[in-house]
Amino acid sequence: MRPPQSLLVLGGTSRIALATARRLIARRTRTVWLAGRPSPSLESAASELRALGAEVHTVAFDALDPDSHETVLGKVFAEGDIDMVLLAFGVLGDQARDERDPAAAVRVARTNYIGAVSSGLIAARALQTQGHGSLVVLSSVAGERARRANFIYGSSKAGLDTFAQGLGDALHGTGVHVMVVRPGFLRSRTMADPKAASLTTTPEAVATAIELGLRRSSETVWVPGTLRVATSALRHLPRGLFRRLTV
């Protein structure tokens, strides 16, 4: 599969999304739509990508407002075909706070799952109508098995992952390709625990994996690739042992 000429990013300030956009612009992408809440960060991201030679548009998009998704995305697709949609928005939340505040926990779930279901279905239908395109969905290793430390976020990503897999099956044979990307946690400069290194990644590494996955028409991409084996082992650990893990 060739690199896309046009790209729509849902979550236009995402570090992974912007790293992916930079990489694709260096290859073939010429038109980029950055969808997100209006902010200086969104405009700064657009300016950065314009400096790389792309035609970049920003569009107001709120994952927490599903009623607006049909109109917002409809206007983007009305401007011309979109070769790739990158669903990259999401919030990590604060596990300790969210356990005490159910409304905050619901906000995490509404953003990461309900907002994704709404915009994902609308984008998929538009891609199917035009007869081609890829929908790339950023999931997370956290969705593989809920950990005590982040089960609210992890459960929302588990729902997103299952939804995206099912959507990919539903669209098989239509000309629309759905790819689920399961990155580890983004590495920080202050991360010093060597046990966590194999579960972490960088925006640039995820961008590289996304481009390779598109070329191969992959349905699932793990970043780093070693996560596939690691999470398989973790998935089958007895619950008592899993509960005591610190990574």
C-alpha cells in the first residue's frame, strides 16, 4: 500500500499523530487535516507541518461531543477524498482521582471509547463511500489486561481495541483498510526503571511502525514488536501473580 496523499488526524495535537504526519509528509502526503479542540497548540502543530511543505487545515473537533461529529467530518470529506484517517485522541486520566470521582472516570471512558466509536464509524462510512482509504486506530498495550495502576484507562482502550477489530472485519473486502496500533507507554526522560523499558516506546518509533504497517497492509501493529510476546505471557499469568506486578 502506498503512503497516503491526504491525511485526516483526529486528535491533532497528539505527539504520535504529529510524528506520523511528519514522516508521511517526508514520503508522499501533501494535504493534512488536523482535527482537535481550537488551541494555540493546534495552530502551532499546523504551522510546523506547513513548514515541511504540506497544505494543512485545522478543524474544530471535540471527542466529547458526538452529536457534532457527523457535521465536522462531513465537511472535511466534502473537500475531497481522504486516503488515511488517524484516530489518535485519548486521555490517560488520573487513576487515583478517577476512582474517587466517577464523573471524571466517565469522562475518560467517553473520550477514549464513546468518542472513538462515534467518529470511527462516521469516518469508516465516508471512506467506504469514496471506495478506498485506511483507518488507523491508536489503541494501547494497556488494553490487553487491566492493571491495578490504570484499569480505568486500560478498560477504555480495551473497548476501543475490540471495536476497531470488529470494524476492520466488517469493512473487509470494501476497499477500506483498518489497522489497530498497540504502542507501549511513551517513554519519558525521567523513566529510570529498566524493567519498564521493554514496554515503552517513542512517538517516532510508533510513526515508523505505522508507515511500515500501511505498506504491508497490516491489521495489527505492536510497538515495540516485542510487546506481542510480552503481553501474551502477561495475559496468561494467574491473577494473583499479575496483581503483584509493578510494571
